[in-house]
Amino acid sequence: MTSKVSMAWSALLTIIVVVLAIKVFTGNTADATDQSVPVPAAFAKEGGPDATVVAFVNGDTLNQRYTFIVEKSKDLDAKMASAEERVKREYGPRQAQYEQNMRYAQEHPEMSEAEAIALQQDMERLQIEMDEIQQREVGVLQKKEADLQKELIERVNRYLEKYTRERGIDYVINKQSEFQVLLYGNPDYDITAEVIAGLNAEYEAEKQAK
């Protein structure tokens, strides 16, 4: 059982498509717009929209230096270790009994039909119980990981909403080795350090308040 909390935005491709669409769309907005449809504020300006400002965050660096991710990943690892111990305690005796039944069946081919059926039923019961133990623990861990991933995305998006408004940034893209969407980014537009510093400051303030 493995788990990982990481910054991975599934909407990256959509964002890039939107950015490209804006660049293409800026040439002829008025003719194609139905008056009954609200015009986005960026396109309602006289003279058309301003130049789009796109910045990026290095997701790998964020995963390594955002204290929330570091602490919660350690906590999740500890929970995973505890779950594995529980599986061993509950799973082990049943597995040993299952293997003992297997050996008994191999060593006693002359057993009666009734005994063979009873042995088979016991082995099926043990297998079901072992599967349930694993599924239960894996399910709990997956739920915890999904909840943490959701909280992470919410935290980062909430901070970026404020940060981009202050800096006049229109889009922030996640540049990450695991998700090679942004192949190159001008370092002049790398806001990773500021974003991590801001996120860590907010997280530390939350912990102090508690």
C-alpha cells in the first residue's frame, strides 16, 4: 500500500487551451458575439482585452517545500504503516490456516467427500476474510489521501486567487516533472518561491492559532 500527497492539477490542459483560445479570439470578438450572451469582462473593454499574463509554479519544488504537504505526507505514511501492521495481525493467522488447509488436502487425498467440501468451504471463508481486511484498510487510506489531496488543491487555489489578483496575473500553470505540460517557462515568470513562502506563512499562522 503506497500513498502520496502531491500538487497535481488535472485541469492544466484545459488552462492552456483557454490561453491559446484567448490569443486566437482577440482578433474578432464583436462580430461573433451574440448580444443575448453576457460578454466576459476581459473582452468587453474598448479596444479588446489586455495582454494575458501567464506565470508558473514548479510543482516539484512545491511538493518538497510546502510544509503542509511535508507534514501531511509524513502523517499519511505513519497511518499507512499502522494499517499494514493491522493487516499483518489480522491477515497472518488466516493465511497460515489457509496454507495449512492446502497442505492437509495435498497430504490426504483419500479424505471423504464431506471432509473435502468442509475444507473447501473453510478455505473460501478464509480467502473472503483476507480480501475484506485488505480492502478495508486500503479503502480507509485512499479516503484519507483523497481528502488531503482535495484540501491541498483548495489551499493552493485559495492562495493563488489572492496572489494573482495582487500581481495582475491571469493564469498560473503547474510545471512538474510528472506532468510535462509546460515544456519551458521563462524564469522571469517563475513565482514558485513567493507562492511557497506565502503558503507556508499562512499554514504556520493556522497552526499557531490552534
